[in-house]
Amino acid sequence: MAADSDPESEVFEITDFTTASEWERFVSRVEEVLNDWKLIGSSAGKLSPEKGEYTSGTWGEKCQDINFADFKFYITHHFLKQECEKDDGRDKVEEDAFPLAMQDLLCMNNDFPPRAHCLVRWYGIREFVVISPGTNCEAIISESKCNLLLSSISISLANSGCQVPMFVQIQQKWRRMYAGECQGPGVRTDFEMVHLRKVPSQYNHLSGLLDIFRSKIGCTLSPLPPVNITIRFTYILQDWQQHSWPQQPPDFDTLLGGEVGGVEFGKIPFGACEEPISELHLATTWPHLTEGIVVDNDVYSDLDPLQAPHWSVRVRTAENPQCLLGDFLSEFFKLCCRKESTEEVLGRGLAEDEGKENSDISSALNKLTEPVAPVPISKLSVSNMVHSARKHIRRHRRIDESPLNTDILNSVLLYVFPDAAVEKSPENSKNKPVQSNACGKAEQDKNSDYNLFLQLKSAPIDSLTYRLALCVCLVNYNHGGLRAVAHLWQEFVLELRYRWENNYLIYGLAGGPPDLRCCLLHQKLQMLNCCIERKRARDEARKVLEGSKERERKVSGGGQNGRPTSESTTASASTKEVSPGKSWDSWSDSEDEFFECLSDQGEIEAPHTEGEKDGSKSKAEGRLHPYNNLTLLNSTEPLYIPVTQEPAPMTEDLLEEQSEVLAKLGTSAEGTHLRARMQSACLLSDMESFKAANPGCVLEDFVRWYSPRDYVEEEVVDDKGNTVVKGELSARMKIPGNMWVEAWETARVTPARRQRRLFDDTKEAEKVLHYLALQKPADLTRHMLPCILHAAILKLKEEEAVEDIPSVRKTIQQATSQASKLLHTPNYDYKKLEDFINQLMAMETVITRARSLKAKFAMCEGEKGEDPDELETFVSSLLEEPEVVVVGAGQGPAGSIIHRLFVNAQRAALLAPLEEDSGRDRKQTAGSNKVPDFPPPAGREILVRTCVPRPAPYSKALPQRLFCVLMREEFRLAGAFSSDTSFF
């Protein structure tokens, strides 16, 4: 009793058997996922899939993670997306209808789908769920674990009422082993699988496999219900020896020979260096057979591929075949990552002789500053000094050390500067750039691809920049790499300097200011051409002035005895205006002195002009033509439009620098005023030109021409009652401190030709040449990348137009839009550019595959009346579709060519002489040649189906299916066996 009264004795351990185990939690979790995916209930009532829908249709996929204790699984729902909704017709479904998966087991519309999950191919089902081990989880190998998982899915299906088949992946993943189950009202289908490395000899034919199928279904009915058999043999063709090499062999006799796919300068290599099609798979199919129709055992077989009623072909492509355009772009793109300067790349040879070169140049400059220069100025130019230094270096350097072969270098320069073939002279080269751009204008307007450079911010086709980019890329690819590029660039810059100093226009550049729509390198070259044009114009004007001066001297000398009045005055004025031996533009190489001279001269002439107000009108200078019959407000003289200076051309980097400088001035009153003065240089120049062309003018006259909207006119009535038109400046012009008023007051009477130049061509040209000389190979690559991508896209368009591949055409359009976004940013995203180049390489690969297939299927075109259009459609389909049906099987046009390819490969494999007479009778060939037309099949697939009662004779007749795969190193049986769970 004492023990019973002790409270501690009443406490004992209680095991709660209602707590869910890990296994039960796993089963419950599977049921929750099935419910979330709405897979509960009947799945019957949907239309049967149409023929080929498994290939052409869209497959969906849902995936979630589930855990069994601490072991991770993926549960995935695979389904074919169909137009009809799942819920349609469910209310009308019979209670004992078969699940959808059981109906699919017997459907013959989608046997052997080429692009689908392996379970779809083996079982023909359109919807299923797979539970597989998670990433980095060990495979389910032990039999007890496999059975535990199968029990779990069986309970989940039974509890949820789901009629979608569920599979569990077992064994190693590479074996693709699955076991599963499908449940319906009173029926169940078990999915089983056998996988071996070798094919057992007794099951190496149809008869042995039928024995397995009969024993598995265990049907005791007599006679046995008919068994439907579908057989497919796959043959692989790998030998393309009879097909020509994809690239022309190198021609070692030519200058650019010795390289596979070598092309002349200005063209881009294209095509594969190896066979892009690695294999051709021919599938011969015998559908809807029965046991009595065909014989296939260990002694004899009726299965001749030539007699198969259905042929289908698929091609396996080589993985990343070497293609010329892709290598061309990739090698050039690699230069973007190089850090070396041109001097570092070319070695120390140039640097060692640099001191000698500098001494030559300095002595040349010393001679230029001497008062007496017996040597002609042209021979002491910087360009000639550089050329002499180069010759000195070449004498001390072995020929084989030159980064770029001299002949190739000369060919490149002649291609880039074709006008160099003609004797250079300012007269010969005067209109050449205009002619080179105008000659093909009509063709360019017709060609929609010509304006592609605007989208890509590159340069016009056949412009100097475009041609140079192609040459640099080709030199990098075939003729020396980085060092050759640096050598070529150095020679190119020297040629530009030579042209600048000798007033030769640069060939292949449109006239006018730099086109900001083009790449920066093209703008720089256009800027240099502008400088040359301005310099030539000044030289021509100097010659005119010198000629007029000579004439004035002669007139002055002849008239001194008779009339020493007006002529001598004119000569005196001329002498004062232009000092003897120096014209206004002869100071181009010394701008400071030139500006000082003009400033002093302007100050002298200004009071002289003002002093003539009371007397005769000062002499007008720089008139272009009268302006709209207007007269000056303070006189009856016509208002003339003056000759003005052209505004200074600018490249985008100069504009950006100018914007930054103006922005740094701030928003203060002083900063705003200074900014306005900096921006009014052109306005001041135009005012001075206007004053020189219209003596006695006022600001209102200038505004009437320059900005008519700022001169307001209105009709008023004067004292006499007459209506007159009276004008005045606009309100903004009357604001105190207006910049226009200040500029007008400070403007002197100076014609454009004697003004300080708005555009200092000498300074700007030297800046451009200095900028180009400092460019590293990596910088050069970045400048030329838009042109190279431009050329690559045009090449792809050209090659695609020949092959006519719609998918590639669409991809090129998309790639062009993408490139436009990538190349219009100031700083390139090199990762995205690399991805873009990979896209171009992929397009090239597709085109080369099409070309290879067309070459193979056109080998015997026209021999037996094959339709070229039919063959072309067939080849196009091979590229677009995973598997293509051969019309007419072995007797059709494509089938005949495929048969011939296999025959040639068989003969080549056995070293038999290839007989060129392919027009002889096939029976005669078979009889005279023991070589089989086809190799042994690489794979055999046999599909056996029937519908029998199981497990008992009185059970429901249910679908049974066995899919067999026989390969050299694989034997697989995938069976789906249904049984009646109500009457067994």
C-alpha cells in the first residue's frame, strides 16, 4: 500500500504510437504536392494525341523539393500541353474508365518520338510524375529502399485517387532506370525495367523477345489475342570520305596563300575547317506487324532496310567545329585584353634608334629656325626625318625580324590607299575621295545593308576605316598576330602624316565635318581630312593672292612715271595689308605669330575705317551676294551676305571635353557670362565679316540677316499721317548686358580671310596624328570592333542568302538589334560582346551545316530525275527538325542518295575500289559485290503491344506493352503490365 501511495511509482514511460514517422511524413508530403498540382481524381476523357504531337507539341514541367528524413528528393511533373482543359468532360466520365496512361500504352500515333523524355519514348505516356534523388545525393541502389519508395508512391496514389503514373528513379542516374505504378478504378499498371550491358544471345532477335512478353503477361487464352509489333533499326553513317573537303586547299604560290581559307584583303574568311556533320542516323521502321508477317530469329531475318516502308533521318552535328569566321572574330577580340603599347610590342629595336631619330628631327628644326636655309623646306619636314630614320633602322635590322612581310605590308597599304598606285599630286587627289564615295551612290541607295553602319556605329562600307579594320583583322589572323598589327598601324600613321604634310587628301572618306554617327576612329580620320582640305584651300588662296600681288606690282611699276596716284595708293595698301614674301596664311606653322600680326594690323586699320565715315565709304571686303534686296538702315547701300568662316568641325570626344569644360564653369553670373563668351567665338567672327562686307552697318542690320526673328517690324503712322514700317530689336536683344550687343561693340572690321582662324587645322591635325600614334593595339581593336562586327553580319547575311535558312535570317535580325545596343554605349561591355560573337559563330556553324548537307545530297543530283526542290526541302528540314521522314523511303530521291552514301562508306571501309558507274542495276550490284549495302544496325528497337485479361482469364482485358532496346553495349526492357484488382 505504501508503494501504491508513492506518487513517483505511478510515473512510467509512455510510447506514443500516434506520432507520424518519417516515412508517413514523406507519403503525406507526396500527397500534398499531388493535390497542389491538381492531379487528384480522374484523368480520363481527354482526346488522344494526334500523330506527331509528342514531337511538335510543347512539354511542360513542374518541380518541387521533398525530403525523406534528411534525404533530398525532387518530384517533377512532366506533361504535354494540349488545347483541351483538364476539367473538360470530367463530369461525363464513366466511373470504370481506364486512366489516360493506360490508353496511351496502346496508342500508335507517337511511336519513337525523336525529342521527348525517355519515359515518353518507352511507354508512350503524355503525363507522369518522377521522384528522383536530389543533386549530390547518392543513388537508390538497395532493393529495400527501392521497395520502400514504391510502397510510398502506391499509398500516395491510393489515398489521393491520382490516376497519373508515378515513377521512382533507381540505380545510378546514367542507367536511366525507373520503376513506377499507375492506379485506376479497379485496375493497376506496374512499370518495370531491365537494363544490362550485353544482349543475351537468346534474346538477340524478335522471337526471343516475344517469348519474354508471353511469359510475362501469362495469358492462358487460346488462341492468344493478336500481338502488335513495331520494329525500328537505326544505321549510323560516319564516313564522309567521298565528300569534298569543306575548304579549298591552300595555294602556296600566291602572296596570301599557305593558310586554310585564305582570302584576299577586304574579304572575310567563312566556313568550317572540319566536317560539321559528324553522323547521319537512318531509322528504318516496320509499323503494325504481326507474328506471322515477319520472321526474325537467330537463323534468318526478313528485316531488310531497303524494304522498310518508313525511313526517317536525323543528323548529329560536330560539337563546336572549327569555323573560319568564328576564329577570325575570336582572335581579334582577344587583342582587347592586351596591355602592351606599340613600342613594347615591336621591341627595343625602335627605342634604341629613337635617340638618333630625335637628333635628326631636332637638327631639322634648328635648320628651320636659321635665317638662311639653303636646303628646301620640304626636305626638312618631320615626315621626311621619320622616313629617313626608318630606313636607318631597317638597314640595321635583319629582314626576317620584321613583324610583317614587306610584300604583304605593301599589299595592305595599296588596298587601304588605292590612290597610291597613281602618282600622287594635289591635282590628282583633289576630287578622289568625292569620286570614291559618289561612284556607287546609286547602288548604295538600293542596298538596304549600306546604312547598317548607322545602327552599329561603325563606318560606311568601303570607307578607309572599314577597309583598314578588315586588313588589321586579317593580318592579326594570318600574318603575325599582335606584332604584325602594331607594325601595320605604325606604317598607317606614318602614311597619314605624309599625306598631311604634302596636302594629299585621304582616299575613301566622305567630305565635310566628322560624322558623329560613325565610330570615333572614322571621325578622327575625317577630321584629319578636313584639316587637309582647309590647308589646301589656304594654299590655293595664297597662290591667288601672290598672283594678284605680282600683277599689282607690275601695274604699280609701270604707272609710277605717269600716274603716281591711285595705283601707288593701292600698292601701298596692299603692301601694308600683306607683308612682302608672306601671305596671310603663310603663318600656318606658327599660329602665335600669325595671330599677333593680324591683331596689330586690325588695330591699325580700325581707326582708318572709322576716319572715313565723313568722307568716301571704306572699301567693302568679303562680300558674297546681296541679301533679299534689303538695304542698310542708315544708307541706301544693299545689305550683303558676307563670306564667313566655316564653324570648326569636332569629333565626339572633343564635344564631350567641351561640354565638361562648360559645365565646370558653374551657374554663377561670372561663370554664365564666361560660358557665353566662349560660345560666341563664331558669332564674333561673323559680326566682323559682316562689318567688312557692309561698311556703315549697325547691329540691327546684322540681326536682320543673322536672326530675323529678333528684328520686329510694325506699321506706324508718322507725323504726316503716312503709314510707314518701323523696326526695332526684340526684347531679349535689349536686355542690359546682352552678349550680342557686347560682341558687336568689340567686333572689328575684318574680313574672314584676315581673321584669326576659328578652326586651327594645323593644331587639330597634329592632335589627331598624336592621338593615333599613341593608340595601343588594344585601343585600336576597340575602335575597329564595330566595323569588324558590321562586316561579320554582312558576311552572314550574304552566306545565308545563298543557303536560304529562315531561322538564321531571323537570328541575324535579332543580333543586329542587339549589336546596336551594345555598340552605342561609350564603354563596351566585353562579356556581352563575347556572348554576341558566340552568337555569330553559332550562326556560321548552322550555315556550314546546311552547306555540308546540300553538298552531300546534291552529289548525284539529276541522275535519275530527282527533284532538286524536293531535295532542298528535305535538307532544310534536317536543319530545322529533330527527325525528318524520307518520302518514298529507300525508293525516293532522298532515299536513293542516302543508300548511295552508305554503299560508298561500306566500300571505302573495306578498301574496295569505288565504281563510278552508279547507274547500273541494283540487283546486278548486289550479285557481283559481296559487300553489304548497310553496316550492322547500331540500335534496334522493338515495341510489342497487346490487350489481354490479367491476371485471370475472367479479368478485364487490359493493355500490355514491352519496349525493347538492343545496342552493342546496352540491353533494355521497359515493360508496362496492367492487372485487374477487382477480379483476380
